[in-house]
Amino acid sequence: MVPLNYHVRDYVTTTNVMQASGQITYVAEPKTGMGLRIETERLALGLSQAALGKAAGGLSQSAIANYETGIRSSPRELLAIAEALNVQPQWLKSGRGPKRPGQTSAVAKVVDIGGHPLRRVSESQWTFLQVFGELPEEEQKKLLDSIRKRVEKVRRIVSDYLHQSPAAIARSAQAADPA
């Protein structure tokens, strides 16, 4: 379990009717999300909180500490902190998208495939499409035909396996394992 950070602040409020004083206790979020990303990147760069604050346009050490602990969760200085850490502001805030400037997301790219609605493809699928596109059209047709045949063969094997009786599956397993 992650320990919670409790903060206690004194307060004094004066109105024209009465004066109140006391303490306010609140709980900061455990280091997760943006605060954890800021701290992790800062430590990876070997920076102190004060050094990061200075690099981010003169923020105080306590301001950086407040971002890291979650006391401040929506920093106005997000762009300056992201620039000082050499990370994308969107990644710093949400953990989504590319981490470093100039990187493409490793998660997915959106492409228009043959008039179909936009689809998401993985990095390996994207790389395949790029390499496939470099082939002459005749070679693309041959490769596509070969891939279709291979996919059909795999589908048949899976279908045959799934339609076997439990006894046939057991025999296949015993035949495959000579030990």
C-alpha cells in the first residue's frame, strides 16, 4: 500500500463579525501520475528539485516538490517543466502519447486503408506497410497471395484442432511428447 502524505496548515480568518483559527488537514495524492513522472525524469537527469525549478524558468524548489507530491496537480508551468525534462507536455500530464519530442507513439498510428474508416495499426504493422509499399506492384500481388494462403492454412489447422474429440486431442498430445 502506498503511504499517504498528510499536510497540516494553520489558518486564521477574520471577518467583520468574528475571527476563526485552526488547522486544515488534507491528504495529497500518493506519488502517481504526473508527479511520479516529473520525479522519475528529474532523477534520471540527475537534477535536484531546485535545479529543475531553475531550468524550468525560475520555479522554486518547493513548487517542484508540490508538483511531485501531487499538491499541485495542474501546473501552469507544465510547458516549462516538460521542456526542462525534455519530454512532451501531453506525456508529462497524462502519460499518453510519445514521451520525447520528435518521437512517434509506439502504441499505434492511424492510417486510412483502402477507403475503410480510419484504423489503428501497431508499429510492426506500420513498418510492414512501409516496406510492402516499396515493392513493385507484381511483387506485392505475389506476396499478398502467399500471405492469404498461409492465413487460410492456419485457420484450417486451428479449426481442425478445435473440432477434434477430446480423445483425439489427447492422442495428438501423446504423439507430440515422446517422453
